[in-house]
Amino acid sequence: MKEKKKRKFSYVKLMIAVGVLSLVSIIMIIIGISAGDHENLSDLFGNRTLVRSETVYLTLLLALLLPVALCLLTVFIAKEKVGFILFRDKDEEEEEGVRFRSLRTIDEDMKEYEAPEYQAIPNLSYIVRDFRNYAARNLGLYYEEDDIRKFVAGFAVSHLMIMQGLSGTGKTSLATAFGEYLNNRSTVISVQPMWRERADVIGYFNEFTKRFSESPLLKKLYEARYTDEIYIIVLDEVNIARVEYYFADFLSLMELSADNRFLEMTSDTWEKDPELFVQGRFRIPENVWFIGTANNDDSTFAVSDKVYDRAMVMNLDKKAATFIAPDSNGIKMSYTAFKALAEGAERAFPMSDDARRKVESIDRFLMETYHITYGNRIRNQMEKYISVYIGCGGTEQEALDDFLSKKVLRKLESQNPTVIAKACAALTEQLDELFGEGNMPLCTDYLRFMRQMAS
């Protein structure tokens, strides 16, 4: 979005002015001190001096006035930087009473916004193949088709995604590359270790300036409300601080229907508040996705069940082999079109009764043996994920294997090591009996890893 043009500020000119005036002031003060025993300047410099009648007091007066002039000049030159209230531009006077300056600018810019010409996308499989080719051909990023399939399917299930795995496997690159593919660049927000509350995410109201400090995330959310484009906000190193703390408001709002996801911004209303605010509240748009990249090491926090339950999870643990990709220029797809494709896949590829029976058997085994279960939220996510994954070109069993390993079996992590060791062995036998030996590789690998960690 266009930002208001700011006056150019020159540090070089400021430092030169400060240096010159400081030097002159010092010289005159030294002269004044040296002249302390003389009646006037002619006594100090001799009879040949051009100035004969000036008194020492005049010198001292000038020496004292110069530092004052120095301070005033500094404020005058740097007034836009220091925000000195005595000096106000006409534009600043006109913006009196505006506490959301950037959002108001978006309101003005969007009056001239024209929606782009969106493309007709045949199906979800096309997106998977074309995006993979685009990333390889244009960005030099290589991914397995199955990883792209998991990414797109997860994208359709939840507006919050956690991408985890080893550092350097392309988690952030995948999220930003998808934004470029859609011709709407992703916004990358670097999470800070000290983040603890929502003000760290969206900004805060400054009582001294009477203005709201608007974060890049808030500005993107507001801009997205005016369009039907797909927006991606990447929370880089999402677990370097506790997600359930600083992102708590968003986690709660995701439980509500799209029409009720209102974020409380202010406790009162001002005449010049942003146009999309309703009684100090702002509705989070549906066309925005949050993708958090997570590293699991000593510098990060464990992601809580509250976050995992609401988010789709994707593991990137290895790099894909390079390949020669055909040309791809990306697409321009609206949120409405993507939503229609996902809903179409749900109708076309519903979860089979056989898959439901097998999942219920695993759920019953976990509940009766280890008192572990999952709620309706995860059940609904599972059915949608399987349908969309098939629509992306995969199979039902592949989707089920991926979903169970990331969203159901991981609940074993809350148990003690002895219980985990026994459960992993028993669950491996259960999976082999239900799906056939070796037909659930992701679940089997996860259980083997958990068993090794517990031993």
C-alpha cells in the first residue's frame, strides 16, 4: 500500500550544523574566560584590533546564546524525527484526532482499488503441479509433490498452519513462495523472544501521542478486508516465544464463525477512526492465512496442545531432489475460487466408511488403554483434510497416515516414558492389523521415534 511521503531527513547537515555552532560557542567561551581580567576586547587583543569598545559581557552573552540557538536549530531540523510538538506541519494539524494513521491511508488508497482479473483454476491437482514447477523454475526451490499436496490440503482445512522440521529444509521459503505464486507477496513477521501479549502482534495505543502504533500484521489484515485475494502472513520462528500467549486472541476467534471474528481494538470510538471499524472492533477477514515456522531446539518453546489442535501441521524434514521444471508464471486466484475448489473436493471425495471404522478402532484403543482421545474439531479436520488431499491427487490412505501421525498419535507425548514405550509397540501392531503391514509408514516412523525417545 502507498504510504504518506515523508520529508527527507539529512543527518549529515544536522551534524555539520551542530559541529560548527559547538566550535564557535567553545571558542567564544574561551575568549570570555581569557578576557576575565580585561576591561574590554582591545585590552585583550591589543590596540590594532578592529573592535575596541565591545565589553567582555557582550562576549559572554553571545557565548551563552549560541548553545540555545544550537538546541533550537537541532529541533527545527529534526522535528519530524523527535516529534517536537511546538513545530507542526499543516498536514499534521489536519490529522488531529486521527489515531490510526496507516489504516486511514489504506481507506483512502482503496477507494481507487480495482480487483484484478482472476484466473479460472480447473482443480486442486493443477495448483499442486503448477506451484511445484513455479517454485523450481523461478525460485530454485525444489519440493516433493507429496509435500506440496500436504501444504495445499492443510491450507484448505485451517487458517493457521505450523510448519516444523529441521532448519534449512525450506519451511519459510515454501510459505513465501506460495505467496509469490499467487502474485500477492507473503508478509514475513519475525517473532521476538519477549512477545507475551497481543500488543506485540497488532500494536498498541500510545497515551502520550494519542496515536495507535500499527503493526505490519494489522495493516495487512486491514488491507485484506478490501479484497478477495489470498493473503499469507508468515510468523517466522513462531515458537521462539509462547504462541498461546501472544496469539491467544486469534486462537480464540478461530473457534467462531467467520462473521463473528471481531478483534477488540479500542474501548471507545473516535470520529476519524478507520472506516471498517465497528464500535472499536475489527472483523478478521477470511482470506488471510497465518503460517508459523517452528524449529525444535533449546532456544524455543514446545507448541501447546491448544495450538496444535487448532492448526494444521506440516513436517519438512528433508530436501527434495532437483528436477527440470516446465515454465510457470504463477496464477491469480481469488479466495472465493479456492474455497469453492476445496468445498467441491469435500463433496466429490468424502471419507469412506471403511476409513471411519478404522479410525474409530484406533480412537477406542487409545481411550480404553491410555485414556487419550480427540474432539469433534480434529474429527472434522480429518474428514476435510482427507477429501482435499484426494482432490490434490493423493489417496485416502496416504492422507489418513499423514493426519493420524501429526494430529492424533502425537497426543501420546503427554504420557510418561513407560506408557509411551508400551503404547508405541501396541499401536504399531494395531495399525498393521487394520491397514496391512507397512502401509502406514508415517505413523510407524513416528511411533518408532517416540519409542526410542522414551527408552
